[in-house]
Amino acid sequence: MVARGPVPLAFSRGKDSLGAWLQLRRHGATVVPFYREVVPGLAFVEESLRWAEDFFATRILRYPDPALLAQLDDDALQTPSSSAWWSRPTSPVLPFDWTAERIRDDARAAAGVPGGFVAVGWRAADSFGRRRVLRKTRGLDVSGRAWMPIWDWTHTRLEGELRAAGVRLPIDYRFWGRSFEAIDGRFLPAIKQHMPEDWRRICAWFPLAEAYLERERFAQERST
């Protein structure tokens, strides 16, 4: 599939989505990137988004991640008082009707292609599951109106393309080797240790995050 005109891009801040952005730009597409915020306003996330906006000279649309809305709706890591604050449909802060498909539709509309395809930074070399799917579809999901412009890139090519373009990876790769994507035990310890302001912001959204980490630590100690 050849990129022509405006193309919405699901941007995760990670290597693959950065590579997809480079590929789209190379083929003359006008990229309309959008990012789904796991927790709104995290400084380390915002810093990398601003860098990408400056580097590509393009504004990145922000949306609440449906996973965030689902966690709050399920009272995940909430106290009784905070649960009442987030209770739908009266929340003054979050639009709980933002689904993944609605976000993609809104990004398509922002790009001026309401019936168009969304570009996604998936590669067959990334995992066995993606390889099985992408080799069959060759990077085109017609039913989901999505396509993967770098589906056949190897790790070596991806690294080379990023290096040649002067792309700077977000700080996430220093701590996790991938982009931040969830409120769970993979990501929270490093945020608590190295990013105190962002940790306080996470705790403002999820008051029992500290207790969650203690439970994870206790479970790990018991298993060793």
C-alpha cells in the first residue's frame, strides 16, 4: 500500500511507530499522529511527545487511553472516596465513551480521511504472533481499516533507519527497553524510583498504586 495524502498514525512513542513515521514521510504522506495517554500529563511522556513534534514539525493529537478509562471504571487501585470521584457517567474529567475505534475515527476525521486507513507501527519481526498475522495479510487489515507501513522491516533495518535519521528514543528505553504502556509492575517501580513527580501524578490518579507495588514485592519475595 502506497502512502498518499494525509495518513493517521497510531503513535506509541516507541521504535516501531517512529520507524513507521519515517517511512510515511519518505513516501510523501502528510502524517497525522495520535497518542493514547496511559496517564495524562506525565512529564517524561510529554517530553518525548514534544521532541517528536519538534523533530517532525507536526502536532501530535492526544486522547485518553481506553485502558485508563477501563481501569478507572473498574475502580482499579482506587479508594472508596476516589472511586466516587471517578464514577461514571458524572466524571467531570474523563470522557468514558472514548473507545479505541472512536479514537481512530476521530483521528481519521482530523486527517480529513473519515473512511481511510490508520497506519500502525507493527513489524513481523517483533513477535511470533505478529509474524504469523502480518505474513498472511502483508501488513494490510482491510476489516480494521489499518495498515503497517514497516511490517517487513527487520530489527537491523529499523535500528539503521532511526540512526540515520537522527531519531532520539524516549527515556523509556533506558529503563524498560520499550515504550511505557500500562499501569503495572513492569513500569511502576522505575517511575517511583527515578521520576518522583510523575510517580505523584500516577498516585493522584491511582491512590493505591503504592499498595499495589508493596503487594507485588511481597509476592515476589514469597516466590523466591
